Amino acid sequence: MSYWAHFDQEKGIKQGLKEHLSSVAALTRDRVAPNVEFKNISFPTIKKIVYWMGYFHDLGKYTDYFQKYLTENKKSVYKNHAHISACCLYSFLLDRVLDIDDDRQKKVTAFLIYLCIRKHHGALSLKGLFNISKEDEMWKSLQVVEKNLVNKGQEILQDAGLVKEITVEEFNGYLKTELLRKDKRSFGCMPQFLSSGRIQDEQWFFLTIYLFSLLIDTDKLDSGGLKFTGVKNVLHSQVSNYLKEKRVGQKSDADIALLDRREQARISMLGVIEGLSDEEIKNTRFFTLTAPTGIGKTLSSLQCAIRLQERIKEVEGYTPRIITAIPFINIIEQNKREYEKVFGNKLQLVVHHRLGDFSANTSSVEEIPVDKALLEVESWEGDVILTTFVQLFQSIFTGSNRLLKKINKLAGSIIILDEAQAVPEKYMPLIGAVLQKISRFWGTRFILMTATQPKILEFGDLLLGPGRKQSIELPLLTDYERYFADLRRTKFVPLLEKRLDTEEFLCLFQEKWNGKNSALIVVNTIKRSIEVYRKIKEFLEISDCDIPVYYLSTNIIPLKRREVIKKVKDMLDTRAPVILVSTQTIEAGVDLDFDLAFRDFAPLDSLIQTAGRVNREGKKGEYLPVYIVQLESDNHYVYELMHRKSTMELLTKSGTIEESRYGVLADEYYNLALTRGVSEKSKELWREGILKLDFEKLKEFQLIENTGEVADVFVEKDLKATSLANAYEELLGYKEYSNDNSLASCSEVFEQSNIENRDGKLSIFERKALIRLVWAKMSDYIVQVRMSRLKENRPVEFRDRGNVDSSLYWIPPGQIEQYYDEDTGFISETGEAFIF
């Protein structure tokens, strides 16, 4: 008989089981990065392990129960294939593959691989593996499945192409589940030994998620019919060529001086990579790039990564993938534009974040369906990956199948962490320790890039404990202090003697602003930002001044935010005076250049970020002021006491602080943070989540806090929003096997190729992909509002629009004025701080 791995008669989708097993086995083995290695588990052993994981992961699909379920839709309690596959592999590995002298480590390794196979269709977890109340039922079910496989052992081995590898007698022996049931010490009690910390080694976590990720990633990509290609690269001179093109047309002395300064820094950084010996290339895993804003870090770090990629290819014989992680979504697009200009169509750039239009991430070789495009993006199947901190770190600290599948791509890669100081301090020890272990076990290299080096690795050392080998950090810009010392663009002017209300701040603003310059005002809460914006507008109207005032915060829809930024930038570029009132949104890499700024008190790194929006290119003179004030107690709602206290201590003892001292100040700030030691949250997640493999505990890791208290509010303010809402309803209400489905609304929103299908219907995967795609487009009209702010002015629920189930709230076209102000966004009676 024919044995199938996947079978859909209606859609004509069939994949032979033999082909799937052999393909996943070979591809999984070939995708192991050459420098992956664990204690007592060598690279060749890892390759053998993953090969047999690939071959055995679906072996249970050979049962009659599964084949009849697949081809005839005959349901049976015995159709589950993952558990028997895991049991068989466990015994096979102990017998044939794991050449580990330490018997305990050998048994733990085999058990963790068993866990990966058993859970490869779900989430990783040690909990409930051997539930006492259901244990008898579980083992009886396994024995029924075992008997079915034993009865046709020769046929299975013949079909799978394993007759030369495994005898029938051996195969039957590997399937003896009763032996496993009796082996409590090495098998049945292993979850308790691991979760209690009785057996403890930090490598178990990194081994488990790597093997799990590699298996499920290859399994899904093979099942999805995606072709596998090696990582391609370009010459590092591509960056130099692009920079030469940018330089054409620059005529002013200030422009030329800035470009010369950037060029000098870039050449210096490249020189560090060039000067490394082959041995240093092999052993150096961390590079730091500490440099002030405006030095051209984005392209310099990319060129260093490409040159490092070339050196690794020469020395180690493989081409590492380049992954750039950025803290904020709104910087992604500007980085994407720069990267595309460097690479052209020579490389496949994958851009992955929750609001990304993945339909644009299709293969450079051929156009692929939207469901496969989503799979490709979520799997980071590209030459260069551009993503967010959330996607990177939330995909490490998890047991989620969907999130973990891409994590194997970190192995052997070069990861650029941009704006590393954006990691919350409470997680710095945890992340510092994890980065060190990933570099150790997975052979990953990191470029940590920031204007205020936050000592993440030093925090990691604190968590790992005394006597642990410290990672070598190599600075790319060796004389970075000189670049800071030469800066004269801005200065901090602390005015912190008194807390100000809005009226008092307005008086201060009038005193310091000359009525001609462009000014930036950054405050800590939405409520205060709206108050200040309205008061400034009122003051200008009374003064008969026509200088425009703009408002920016997460309270307005992203479409409006981009519009505001463009208008303000156009005015700043022509040196026209303009005032912008903003929350912390402005700090997230927005490329604007003001004459002066006012900043409500915040931790030092936030103050430095705000200063980066003033006199960015140094063309406006020297030491333009950044006034630091305290607007009542607003900073208490947003920032932790210890961060405020350290910053206040540094500012009050210094008086006016010129930009050349920002770097020294930042160093003092992070040294104070180090003296506070390791946060309880980092300790908990390391000790419980990682050392004890508690994947449920790891769910507590949240880079963005309080997401559960936030509601998405869709503002249907124009015809495009209406079309998107119609398409969203159409997809939510779509029934896969119904003949009554219409895609009329979708055809107005998507390219026709995205919704075409061979039989005129959407599969569940295509539908999910299109829902993700329409949501990304709808996000232009969505504001995220605290649930507490909805109490006084609650919009209707989206399900009332078209009777489809959705968690969205909805502001209908006829009710815009009641819920949404065109200038300041969502209307509510409160103004609690919320940064998203």
C-alpha cells in the first residue's frame, strides 16, 4: 500500500511518507550550523541526532489508524503518531547514536529528544507528560499502536528505506513501550528530576529549544513545499558603493564634514574586522559598537557584519545569516529602505514584525502563494533578516511551537542588536546570560550597537555568578570616546528645582523659546501631552503667531503619526519653525532635527534619546539646549524609582551638561545599575524557567508590559478603512468547505494573485495568512488604549458591525467626533501613561 505523510484529496495535495521522512532527515542534518556544540555532545553527534529525529519524527504515521484517518477521515483514538515515534527514537538513540560517556547525561539527552518528538505538533512542556490519572490509558493506547507497527515492521523498514540501517528485530525492540514504562528512574521520573532542579544544567534548555526548532521548522517548510537554498552573500563593498552614491550632490561644508566623520568611523570599524587573525575570527563572539547618534551606525554595522560574514566563510567554510533586531517597529521601515538599496535584488531580505506586509517578502526567484510567503517570513527563511526585539526575545523565552520554529536560524548567525539599551533593566541580566550561552552553544556572533552601552554582558556575568568565564568583547570603534568628546551639538540644562504644572511649563516655554526656532516638547503621559498641545496652540493663537504646532503620540492612529512626522520633517528640512508636542514615541529612532527641546524628567537613556532629535547633524551651531523639567509627578507613572533616582543624582550634581559628557554620564548610570545587582525577575526566569525547563514560567517574560490591559480600537475614518474592515469580516466569516463564500471585499484590498486558488477556495492556511495580512493593513487605523480609558467613553464592539467574532473595538464613520479627535486621537476622560 501507499503510505502518506499528507493527503488532501479535494485539493490534490499528497506527500509520500517515505519522501517526507527522508527529506526532513537530510535537510535537518544539513541545516545544522558548523559551530553548534554542547558539553560532551560534539558537532558530528548533533548532526547524527537531528538526522534521526527527522527520520523518526513521523514514523508513527505508518499505522493503519493514521493512514485511514488521513485518506478516509476515519477517526480513532489510536491515530496519534507523535508519541510512539518519540518512544521508538528514544530507544534507538540510546542504542545506536548517543556516544556520551556520562550515563546520566546520555539519558537526559535522549529524554529531551523524546520530548521534542512527542511535542512537535504542540508546545514544549514537561508538565502532564505522565499524568497519573491517565497513565494506564496512555500506555495501553501506545501498546495498541506498537502492535500495529510491529505486525508490519518489515514493510515499514522497506518503505522508509531503512532495511540496511535497522533489522526487523531491532525495530521491534525499539518499539517495546513496556520497557519504558518500567524504567521510572531514567524515563518516567525524568520530568520531575528536571523540573525540580535535581538534574540541572543550563545547556539542557538551549539544546532542547534548538533541536525542537530545527525539527519543526524543517518539517513545516518541507510539508509546505518550500525549496531550501543556502544563505547567499554580497561583497562588503556594496555598502561603500551605496555610500558613494549618497555622497553625490553634497556641497555644503557641514554636509561634507559630517560625511567625512562617518567615513572615518566606518573605515576604522572595518579595520578591526580586517585585523583579526583566523583564530580570533573563530573565537570572538561579541563585538560592541558604541558611538553617538549621527555617526552612521546602521550602514557601518551592516558593512562590518558583511565583512565578518566573508571572513567566517573563508575561515570556517560556511556563510552565516545576518539578523538585525531593532527595538521599535517604526525604525524597521527606514532600515529596510537602506538595506534594499545596498542589496538590490541580490539577496532575499525578510522583514518580520507583527504589522509587516509579508506579501512583499516573496522569494526573489519566483512568486509564491500568500500562505507560503507567511511561512517563509515566520521561519526567517532568507539571507538577511530584519526584525524586532519582541520577535527575537519572545521567541527564545517560550515553549510556543509557532514562535520557536525560527530560533534555529540564530545558530551560527551574525546578530546585530540595535539600540541595545532599550532592553528593560530588569531583563538585562537574563538577556546578557542568554546571549552568552547562545554564543557558546550555538556559535552565534553578536554586534551590540548603542549610543549608551548598557553593559548587558556584565549584567549577564552577575547572574551567571562568580568564577564563570567572561565572554570576550571586541570594540569595533576603538576610539569611540574621541567621537563623544568632539560632540558639541547639544547640552542638557536641568531645571529640576521645582515641579511644574501645565501653566507653569507654558510660562517656561515662552521664556526659553524665541518665537523663531523649531521646538520639540516631550512629556511622559498622554493626558499631559494633550494639555500641553492645546495650551501651546491657544498661546500661539492669542499671540497671533502662525507657527504650526503638531501632536504625536500612540493615541493617534499610525497613519496619522506618519503624516505628522512627514509634515514636521519637511518643515525642519527647509528650516521653517515648527513645534511638536510628543510622548516618548519621538524617541524611537524618528529622524527629526529640532533647534531645541524640552523633556519631562526621565531616565538618562531616554534623555539622551531626546537629545538625539536636536541638531542631529551638527549644522545648527553648538550646544543647543535640551531643557529637563519635572511636570508634577508624571514620571512616577512611567519609570521605576531606581532609574529616576540614579538619573536625578547624576543631573543635580552636574549642572549644565555638554554633549561631550553624555557618554561618561551614561557609563556612570549603568555602573549604578550594576551595583543594584540582578533583578528578582531575571533570577526567577533563569532559575525556574531555564535551569528547570519550566516553559510556563517563561511566559512571564514580556518585553512590552501590560499588553493584557490594552484594547485595540479600529477607527473607520475613510473609505480605505471601510474596505479593509469589509475584507476582515469576509475572512473571519469564511467557512473552508462552504459554497456560499464570497471574496468580493478581499479582491478590493489584495492583489488578485493573493486570493486566487486552484479550486476557487481558501485553505485554512491561506485564510489565516490573509487575516494576518489584512490585520497588518488595518493597523494603520488602530489605536491601542488601556482598558481603564475605555470606561468613560467606550466604543462599540467590532462584532456589532457585521456579526463576526473579534476582540476589536470599533469607531463607526458616523461616530468619529464622539470618540476620536483628528489632532489628538482617542478621546477619554483619563490620560494614563501607556507606551507601546
